[in-house]
Amino acid sequence: MNALITISLLAILILYLGLFKAKRALLPATLLGLTGAFVLTVIEWNSYAQPIFNNMMQFDRFAVVFSGITILTTVLVLILSKDYFERISANVAEYYALILFSLAGIIIMVSYHNLSMLFIGIEIMSVSLYILAGIKKRDFSSNEAALKYFLMGAFSTGFLLFGTALIYGATGSFDLAEIREYLVSSTKSSPLLYSGIILLIVGLCFKVGAAPFHFWTPDVYEGSPSLITAYMSTVVKTAGFAAFLRIMLYCFAPKQEFWIPMIVAIAALSLLIGNVTAVYQQHFKRMLAYSSISHAGYMLFGLIALNASSVNALFVYAAAYSVASVIAFAALILLQRQTGNDSFDSFNGIARKNPFLAFTLTIAMLSLAGIPLTAGFVGKFMMFSRTLSAYHTILVVFAVINAVIGIFYYFRVIISMYFKPEERAELTVPTGFKIVLAFSALATIVLGIYPEFIASLI
């Protein structure tokens, strides 16, 4: 709770710093404030085991660990922002403030105990992201990304609200515990309730970019500023799945025989569409967009298994995916500055000019592909093992086949860096980027060797 208050007040402070033209203080103040919010989150461990504010929110271990990983990932992303926003606009404070406001919405999303708070958290996050996606006013692709994101976001919100209304009509409550109690005690099959669950799942699948509700993802990821795309691909996706898992595990688990087949179909479709389409991409950023759809499919395995260990598996997978994606987008930003494009050819010969960047990006690609001794492998293994225990063997075999497909397009980047020579200028990596790349690469390796380091937190 203290972290939420801190982040909200920090966003307002950043706006005032921008008003008084204190540009140099924006990034340090933001990072310092987020560090304080992270510390306050850790301090709240087990402080609010029960719901607070009339059962509206619950800052339990689930909320603490997912709040912590989203705040930490935001810090990593913002370290990359030094001199980035200045290249886009003279009004830099708005960027930091909007990111912080969206993060405040994310904290609400991972700690809600009432469906109305879930809606409020999603909308606070989404409205900020609509603006951030189109904040490059003179860039047509950025404008297109914002428009598509806004239209599809509003469309998904309609599903979410309609589903919530139907659930309230069937159960008479927005409270997760009361809805669960109704589901356990009720002997009747309510078409109103089942329709509400279906619409709620559709709305949340839009938010996390799972197929067939993924249509906005490639264009929005490609058109948005790369740093904003990095934030959306990591922090926002983690929060979306945390909110998704929270409601299905703590609320709708008694009716899992009804909705799990739907999640299985969505997961399989996400894996197929994401991986197959990513193979045909010629641009790194668009490939990451389609691969994010496939990773949404893997994360849905946590909902399919649906037990206490699903939370651990999703947390490890989200952490692994986040740190690897931060490395990928950091490399993308550096290459876009030098070459002006993000085609795979722009990666040619990086290993000869900057071995450090090539090495860290290789670790990221190996992790995203699920190669052993990386965090990505551990995340996939935990997801697959939980799902196998739930007797979804065919789905796991299908997922393994798709993981093999993923190796092709991730290794394409590694081959370009090490085996395709090209004469190019020296590629300089700023100090902030070096810190982020080194930390993320180290975290990827440590989690790959010793996943219990974070898996035991929940």
C-alpha cells in the first residue's frame, strides 16, 4: 500500500519538476522514488495478509512479489531512458509521469480483491499507455499505434465490464471471496455467471495479447517508441497475467472444469500464431512482438495447471521473460540509433565491434528460446511440469514443438552477430546500458542455475 502511495505522489512530483524546467532531476528523482517504493514493497511482506479498505485490496505475498518485479523492471527500463525522451520531445516530464501513473494502476491490478478495483487498475494503466504509444506526435506509425491500441483497448474494456456486470448479476457481489463462496455453495448452473466468466476471460486476453485477441500487438509494438514497447512487453504483460491468475485461482477455481478448456484453446492458438508468424518477420522489433504472443501462450499454462505452485511458475517465467526482453530492447535502441532500422541485417558483425553487447544479447536470445542453464528454460520447465501434472500431456507436447520453432528465429539473431561479417562503425554502449545489460544477463544466468532464489518467495 505504501508503494502505491509513493508511486502516485512521485508522479505528481515529476510533473512539478517538469513545470519548473528541472529536466536533469527527472530521471534521478524517478529512480530514487521507485527504489524507495521497492523497499516499501519488501517491508510490507506479510503485513496485510487480509483484505483492507472494505475488502477492496489485498497486499498479500502474491501482490508483494508481483509488485516488486514490476517496480524493479520499470527501474531497468527507465535507466535506459537517459537522453532517450529528449530525442523525441522537449516535454520530458510527461513521459516519466505517465509511466509512473501506469505503474500505479499496475500495483492495483496485482493487489485487487474486488472486481471494481481490477477495472480501475486496468484503466489507469491503459489510459497512460494509450498516450505513451502515440506520444511521438509527428510520427505516423506512432499515431497509428496509439489509435489501434485505444480502439482495441476500449473494445476489450467493454467485454471486461459486461462480464463483470453479468457476474455481479449472478452472484450479487464484486468481492472475490464472496463470489468464490457463491460458486462453492451454489448447486445451480447459471448461464448468467458462465457468460460473465467467458466475457471476462476475453477482456483479459485482449490485455495480455493472447491469440485470437492479439491483433493490436504487432502494430502497437512496432509503432510505439522502443522504450515504451519495452515497458509494455515486460511490466504490462507481467501485471496482466498476475491479474488474470489472481482472479482465476482465488475466485473462479471452483468452476475450472468449465473455463479451462477455453484457456487451453487460447494457449495453443497463441503458441501456434506467435511462433509461426515470428519466423517470417524481417525486423527484430516485429519479431519480438509476435514472440510476445507465443510467450503469452506459455504463461497461460499457469492458469491451466491452476494450483498453488502455478503462482511460483508464473512468477519465475515472468521474471525470466522480463529481464531477457529488457536486454533485447536495450540492444534494439542502440542499433536504431546507429543504423536507423531494426532489420536482422543490422545485427551483422556486432560480436566483432562490441563483444559485450553481443554476449548479453546472446544470453537473452538463449533464455527466450528456452535453452538450459538460462532462466527461460527454468520458466518453461516449471510451466510444462505443472501442466503435465494436470494431465494436459498433448498440450505440453504441442508447446515443446512450438518451443523448437522459436529456436529458429531467436538463433537467427545470434547467427547474424557472430557469423555474418559487415563493416560497421564502432558501437558504443553508454554506462547506463552497460549496467542494465550486465544486471539482466547475470539475473538470467543466476535464475537459470538457481531458480529457488525467487521461486520460494511466494
